[in-house]
Amino acid sequence: MLKFLFMMMFLIPLSFKKSMFWINQLFYFFMSFMFMFMLSFNYMWLHISYFFGMDLLSYMLIMLSFWICSLMILASEKIYKKNNFFNFFLFMVLILLLLLYCTFSSMNLFMFYLFFEASLIPTLILIMGWGYQPERLQAGIYLLFYTLFASLPMMIGIFFLYSNFFSLNYFYFNNLWNFNMYMYVCMIFAFLVKMPMYMVHLWLPKAHVEAPVSGSMILAGIMLKLGGYGLLRVLNLFIWMSIKFSYLFISISLVGGFLVSLICLRQNDLKMLIAYSSVAHMGMVLGGIMTLNYWGFCGSLIMMIGHGLCSSGLFCLANISYERMNSRSIFMNKGLLNFMPSMSLWWFLLCICNMAAPPSMNLMGEISLLNSLISWTWLCMLFLMLLSFFSAAYTLYLYSYSQHGKIYSGKFSCSLGYVREYLLLFLHWFPLNMMILKSSFLMLWI
């Protein structure tokens, strides 16, 4: 595990070298492919160093982090073209990747918490430094305070856990019967905010709308997954408490997902619509985790990986339109089929993945989550039907409104898609649809 840490550290000087923008990106892809070859079909911890190591869950999420960070640089060519502090931007992406790598590969709960909190800082700098509107300051404060307010009780919980348990290693985590409800809420509330669960989700749409494309990609692709990852690790301690209280979180996430889907149907901002759809998807993931069964755990991992790639790709598409039209409004971005017919294909491919059409990983994740939630209680079926239906409804609304209709008369010409943009979209879509061919691998990790 240390070799990747060293590689990232040695990339720091390269970030500040002039005219090394694309070389940096080349190294990111190089790291991604190196990491791919460390694949193992074992469900146990491997590559263990002092307190770093990985099992299948960690492996998949680290791989996703490498991939999304590579694509962030590919998407942010405008920062390089306009010479908008691109060296510092590369440095921020690198630090963020370093922290995410450490977060997902920590085998110790306190180290996980440390890196989990630290990854907030580069994200905040990305949003406040390269965002588009002055409201980005407010969005940054929202992000900071929501996350910090939730995670301070968790730190006290971790210390309390250590004083009782004398170890914070995941390997020794076992169901503790003598814990009370306060401890349970303290330990999982930080992850519920990060997911985000409905009712503590308000920071997410704000942060997405104000973030630059790279900020949106990392938020949708990786940051929301930190919450799911943390829950999958920590719930091992509180199985008895979870059995008693999971009905509460499942109810909130399913009803909330349905309400958020309705909110999606009346958005007129491309980014806001995609951001709210993330809340609906992560609601299902949270429901699956809280059922505490095998289908739910594996389905939530698959859904997290699928959503990370799909949502990130949709944000890229929204940004491509924004760079041409200088507006994120759906009313301005109408009739794009006439402007960029070939880009329309990518809109279609990523939209159908968003509504969980075969052969995307979203479909496989959704089927697993449906299985797990309906086996928990058949009453979930009602809201799951509504969720699936409305997810198709708002995705079709997004696609048809942006691609069809009358072109905004103020825009009479624009540059067609660059090869870089098509490559970027292909690299989101290809793994999203090809990983289903090796889907048995994703069902091994417990």
C-alpha cells in the first residue's frame, strides 16, 4: 500500500511544474492501471502494512477514487487553458486523492476518521477557489458546518469506544451488546450526513451547483461514498442496536427518496437535477445497508460504484453544455440535439444508466437493493415502485428537455465536442457497463 502513497507524494513537485498538466494526468491513469493489477479474488484483508490494508470493499472504492481523479483533470482543461492557478488545482486534486486513498485503506477507525475529516478541506478549497458564482462561499460554509457538526460526536464516540474496547481495528469489531442509543447515533450520524440522508441533505445540492466540474465529480463520485463505506464498517459494532432502530432510517430514506424524486421533476437547473437524483439514489443505498442482510450490503456497494461513475458522467455532460451555452438553465439548454448530435448519444447512454437500464451496474445494484428491502418487509414495495418510476420520469425529463425542443435563439453557433470530451464520457460509461460482466466479483466481499 505504501508504494502508491510514495508515488502520490512524488507527484507533488510535478504538479507545480509548468506545462506538465497532461503529464500529471498520464501518471494518474498509470496509477489506476497499476492498482488494477493488484486485484485479488480474496475477500480477506490483503497488502497489509502498518495500519493500511484493503479488502474487496476498500479495493473497489480506491479504484473508483483513482479513476474519478484521473477524469477530473481530463474534464478541467478550461482551468489550464485560462491559466486559472492550474498548478495549485493539480496539487489540490492530488492531496484529495492521497487523503481518499488513506481513508479507504485505513484498517483503524481513528485513522479512518482523521482522513475522512481531512478530505473535506481540499474539497472546500476546490469549491471556493474554482467555483463559478459568488454563492460558492455560502455553499462552502454549508458543506463545512453540516459535516463538522455531525462528525464531532463521532470523535467522542471513537474515544469512548477505545476506552471500553482497547482496540479500534476493524478486524476485531464485533457486536457490542452493552451500548446505548446515544453511542449508536453518535457513531453513525456523521455518515448519514455524508451520504446524505434525506433531511440532512441540504448541503449537497448547494455544494454541487456552486462547485466547478471537478468539484461536482469528486463530490458525486467519491465523497457520498465515504458515508456508505463508514456505515458498512461501523455497523458491525451495533448490529443489535441497528435491528431495533433500522426501521427509522429505512423509512426516512425511502420516503425521502420519493420526495426528492418529486423535487427533481420541477428543477430547471441541470446540475441541481443531477444533484438531487444523487440524494434519491443514496437513499436506496442507505436503506439497503440498514436492512443488515447480505443482498443489501453487496447491492449497496454495487450501487455506490455505479452511481459514482454515472453521476460523475452526467455532471461532465452538464459542464460541456455550460461551457457552450454559459447557462445551466434547462430553458437555455434546449434543442442540443441540433447543436451536437454526437453528444446526444452520450446524454442518452448516461441517462439510461441513471435510470438503471441494463447492462449498467446501477441495474444490478438496484435489483439487489430491491431484493434486500422487500425481504426486510414487503411494505417497502410501495415506495420502491414509486422510486423506480420517478427515477425514470426525471431522467427522461432531463434528457428530453435538454435534447429536444426549440433552440434558444440567442445561441446560433457553438463548437462541437472535442475528442477529449468524448474520451472523458467514454471512460465513465465503459467501466459502468462492462463491470457487470464480472459481477460475481462484487458479491464476494463480506
